[in-house]
Amino acid sequence: MSVEAAELLELFQWRREDAELDGALKQKLESEVADVFSYLLLLCDSTGIDLVDATNKKIDLNEERFPVSASRGVAKPGGED
């Protein structure tokens, strides 16, 4: 999965934030996103993880750890997952 994620990252590594997403790049992006998603689904299936449930739990945890009132406008490098 890390190889596929790296291929996805590579599409944006040196792009400017304001660069447009053209048709060719969008096709490459769709392909790499599908690869990462497929591997993630395989991992979840083989380990018995419900991806939607795990995502919702993570969102809830982040809302507790980083309330909007204390976090809005604060960007600190590093930190825990």
C-alpha cells in the first residue's frame, strides 16, 4: 500500500497549490486513488476492520482531542495520529 500511496503523493509533490487539475493528471489521480483504496479495502477485509466504523471513531476522537474552539487557525507541525 505504501508504494501506491507514494505514487499518489508523487503526482502532487512538486505542484503549486494553485495549479489546475488537467484531464491527464485527473486520470492518473483516479488510477492511483483506486489503487490505494483497493489495497486499503483488502487490508480491512483481511483484518476484520470495518473501514467506515474505524473512520467514524477516528473523527470522534479527533473532535474530542482537537475541539474547533481551541484548534481553529492553529497549525502545528508534527504531533500524534
